[in-house]
Amino acid sequence: MGVFRRVEILTDYTSKGTFLEESEPRKIVISLYYPDTDGLLENNESEIKYMDLFRPCEQQARAILQDIGMNMDLIDGLSTLISERTFQQKSKRPYPVIIYSPALGLDRDMYIYNIQALVKQEFIVVTVSAAYEAMFTVCPSGEFINQSEVMRTIQATDYSELHHLISIRKKDIQYVLNYLYDLNAKDKDMMGSFDMDKVGIIGHSIGGATAVDLTMEDDRIKAAVLLDASMHLYFENEVKNNTVPLLVLRQKASALESLSNILQEKIANDFIKGQEKLYRNWNGYKSFLKIRSATHMSFSDMPLFEEDEILYQRTCGTHNQINELVAKFFQEHLLDQGDAYSTFISHNQSDFCVINGSGDEIL
């Protein structure tokens, strides 16, 4: 099944610029990915390359990716299932919606491995930018927004500033949700396409912290997936009572001992405190898993750009595992389609394992 993509820039006039470089109301760039259930895309003729996701600013994006050490030969060889042809859906029916919030510094669309898999399961996926926070943001107008200088000075232990970024992201996503209601009611191409009673959210890293925070505050979110979320930002926070189904996917360093090898001691300790608090106080369905082969960036496309062939194949295997877990979770807990997720995790634990709030394996 092919995937349509539509990119839009929204302007929230109620939010002023967040960083020093901004002097205008808040810009929110979104990509809407939706399934070609009617088979309008044939023979792969209109599928774009990975770098084409950054049109019309491919060269600026290329320079930044190359500067941070990405293998451009690998990126240039990556294809997608995505077409940017105008969406013309024949059979009008609503699709469940997944909102995507990226990690700190990453472009909103650097999760194509997971986005495409979800769209093929007939979800609409909406990725939400974090302009001036990401390494770059491409606007459909051709404007190229670089990362703010302020972002480059924020310390990992500056929890106050990181919570400020989360508050900005939450407001952006709520603005996007309101916009989707408008599209559903008024847009000639997408009218009636969004099932706004079935909205899920996925967040990676600080995007995961945003996702769980928003899930506790906005009852439009009906299921949430956290991809190695920034749990250290929650060790002092109240975890409000919540009955929304929650899936927490962690990297292989899920407990304090292993986490202390890759993070500062304070952050590692606060991370486990936050994880334990979320595990203990979340009243709805919750599933905490460790992906045995995953590192923090394995939940994004980034490892595909910087590894040799053997590691590339290993990353693809990790991505396939994540895709299956996330899709089955949403099928069971957002769409109420049987017990696909529960059955899967009870019979297939060679590549992942169930963990408790401390990150220890539950045998």
C-alpha cells in the first residue's frame, strides 16, 4: 500500500516566538501521512526518495546531516513508499489518527520506518515539528529554519528549561488537534477522513515526555506510546490519575546500573525515579517493555544513516520489532480490535522483555 503525504505550515497567533531568532507568532509545520487504500498509486512511479522529504530545501538539509557525520551515500540510497501527489480519496471513511512528537533536535519526519508501517495499517499519522528546537525545519514555502543558538546551550540537567520546551510542544499539538477538526469539517480533500474519537500519540525522548504529559491533560488522546521517553523530567512531577492505555518502550539500558554507564549520575537516578513513579501511579492499562537490541536513537531513522551493512540490518530488525509492537498495541487499545497485542507479547519475547518500574526484567 502506498502512502500519501501533505505538508502544511500553521501559524498560532496566540503564541509568540519562543527563541531569540523568532519575532513572529509561533510556526508549526506538520506532515500528514495517509493510506492509499484505493490503490491510486501504481507501479511505484510517484514514490519519493528519503532526502525528498526535505524538499524544497534538500541541499541545506544535506549540509547539516553531512556536518553531523551522517553517511550521505546511505541516505541517498533510501527509498520510501511516500507520494506527494494530491490526495483524492474515492471511498470516504474516517481513519484513526496518530500524532507524532520527535526527540530533541530531530526533524519531525525522521521516523519514516514507523510512520510508513502505521499508515499501511490504515492509520493517519500527523508529525508535528518543533521549530527552532530541531536541527532544522523545512517549510513548504521554502523557508529553512535552523536550530536556535539558545538550544545549543541548554544543559541536560536544566530541567526547568526542558519543561518549558515540553509546554511549548503541548500547546503546538493541541493547536494541531484543533486544526484537524477543522480539516475534517471543511477541507475538500480530507473532509471526514479523521476519526477524532480514535486519536493516539507517539513521542520519542522529550517527545515522549510531551506525549505522557499531554495524555494526562487532554482527553482527546485515547492511547499513548512512549519511545525511550525522558523519564528524568517526571521524578518530581505529579502523575495524575489516568485510565488511558500506555505502552512504554525502553532501550536495552532500562535499569539504573546500565543507564548509569551512558548518562550523568543525576540524570540516571532521576530517570529511574520518574520511571518508577509513572509505573506505580498510572491507573490505566500499562505495558513496560525493553527492546533488547535498541539504543536511544534506535527509535528513530538516524541509525540507518551512520552504520555499516551488518549494523544496518540489525537496525532494520529492531525497527521491525518496534513497528509490530506499536501497531498491535494501537489495534487492541485504540481500535478495540481483539487482543493482538496481549497475545503477541505473551508468546514472542526473544527480542524484548517485560520490565517493572525500575527497569528490571520480570521473569
